[in-house]
Amino acid sequence: MGQINKVVLAYSGGLDTSIILKWLQEAYGAEVVTFTADIGQGEELEPAREKASAMGASGIYIEDLKEEFARDFVFPMFRANTIYEGEYLLGTSIARPLIAKRLVEIAEETGAHAVSHGATGKGNDQVRLELGAYALSPSIKIIAPWREWDLTSRDRLLDYCVKHGIPVEKIAGNKSPYSMDANLLHISYEGGVLEDPRAQPEESMWLWTVSPEAAPDEAIYMELDYVKGDIVAIDGEKLSPASVLELLNKVAGAHGIGRADIVENRYAGMKSRGCYETPGGSVMLKSHRAIESITMDRELSHLKDELMPRYASLVYNGYWWSPERLAIQALVDDSQRYVNGKVKVKLYKGNVTIVGRESDESLFDEKIATFEDDAGAYDQSDATGFIKLNALRLRIAAMKGRY
């Protein structure tokens, strides 16, 4: 790979990335600049600064990216009603292109020759981060320690910590048995008992949502205001994209909404079982489809639905910056010109129910849709020819004995 004198590391401050910081200094003889993104994971990030400084990082970036994450990544994805394999709202996937973007930007700002991450050689994140980095900086060098080093067991990692004076926090009994990832859109859980797809998750695992059984006995109603497919206000209060997610997460989570237990197909080919909490996103998905149902043309809506699984796969597999995702996004965004109005939702014991929708752009015509006297707005006899023309090919096939 040639001489690498400086590396930008995606750094959480946890044990693995702390080991990687020291390993990069030792294996490559390189300066290490750390980058820690606040995308709503709900953790105090200043300890990461202290750890990085103590371990000799030559530069430390800790950035609040919550608004950019919600505005430029989550909201555009939800305009497409995106859901992977029928269940996954892509909370981890959609965060990776933003992290990749800032990694290569910081590399350019600091004159670094490479970027590095702590994703393992088995998962999706290595693909997502690296595809994003290459798309935005084609000549960037990428160091993936889990694919290079020989620290292949927990014992070896701990021995490395002892040898290099890396502090290991002693929190036995309190440490989660799960591999977890959190941001403003969701929190995910993998590993532990979840590796057996027959095992039911423990109730204590869930951190953002109460169980539907324990949710309040009284429903709550919320009114969501849409402009061009994005929520801009809740119950009349204007909110930023990040604030929309924060409020919906809090309210929907308190009503038991947003849990999912999924076995998904990873890009690398293996199946993986994970559990997810996406309370705000669950409300957003259902309410967005509701406002589209009265404002969007039928064929345009169906075209979006046909493209959505492809769009979801592109996001899941790390192709956020690909020309095909950008082209689909352009179509999706153009389709939202008239997706304006209000949706009223009812949240009750794990369920999101649409109880009302209205828009000045509505294509719903009560005079035509009514089952009562439509006063000549629709000539029902027109249906005779319509049906006969559409049945023509079926009648010809039947006459030829094909049925």
C-alpha cells in the first residue's frame, strides 16, 4: 500500500477501536486522527476525547451530526418508504454513508493517507464504509485491522491491552451480552442468545420501547404535518428533522411501538438474526404512506413501490453514493412535490393506526368515490366497455382452449 504516515480512524472510544488506535501506531508507524460522530446514540462522547488523547492521537474530531443525519440521510430514505426484506428499517445501514463521508473529508483536511474502521470481516459495515469511502475518494487507502491482524480471540485482544497499557474497563455483571448499535433512527442487538433463532429475546434487552403489554391503557393521538414528503411539524409545533425523530422515538417507544425480531440476509451471503427498535421510524413509514395515498397518482405510487426493494437493497449493501441510488432518489424526490398535508395517527399498545389524512393537494374526490348518489359525477355504464376491453385477451385465450 506504500508509506502511510497518517490515518483517520472511526473511533468510538470502546475497547476494540482503542486497540486499533494503538495497533495502527505500531503496525504502520503512523499518526492517528480519531473521528467520533454523534448521530444520536445517546452516549456521552467526551470520554472518547480523553481516551484518544491519552493514547497519543495526533488529532481528535468529535462532531454533532444529528441534524445532517436526519435531514440528508434518514428523511430522503423514508420518502421512498424504504424497508429491507419486509421488516428492517435500515437504521444501521443508513448511518454508514455519513460516517464514510466525514472520514474521507477529515482525511483531506488533515492530509491523511488512509482511513480505518473497526468493522469485522464478516459483517455488512465493512462493505458500507468502504464503498462509501471509495465512491467519494477513489484513491483513498483503507485499513481494516480485523482483516489484517492476528488478534483473533478475546484473550489475544486482552493480552494486547496488557502489553500496551490499554485500560480495560471492569464492568462484569453490567455489560450487555449483545453487540449493539444505536443512532437517532434505531438501536440494534446481535449476538448472545440471539444467535439461536429459536430463542426469545429477554424483556430486559429492549432499551427504547416498553412491551405492548406494559404500554399505557389509553391511546395517544398525534398530528403530523408534511411538506414535500417530510414531516415538518408535530401537533402544530415546527420541528427540525432530528427533533422530529427524537420526539417520535420518545412517544412511540413509550407506547410499545417499533420492535422487530428479524433473520436477514447479509450482503456477504450469511443469514444473521438481529433485533431492532425503531419507534419513530415505524410511525414515519406508516404516516408517509398515508399522506401519499391521497396526494399521489396511482401509477406513480405503484412505480415507487416497484423501485423500493431495489432502493432498500442499495442502502443495505452500501451503495448510497451509487449512480443508481442517486437516480432513484431523484425520481422519489420529484414524486413528493404534492405530498403535503396532515396525517393523524393513533398510538396504542404497539400499534400505529392511521385515523385521518387531509391535504389541499388531495386527489380523493368524495363526489366520485361516494356509494351514495353521485349526481352524475361518474357514469357507471362506462365500466361495461372498460371491462370488456380488459377481458379481451382472456376471452381469446379461453376460446383457444388455454384455460
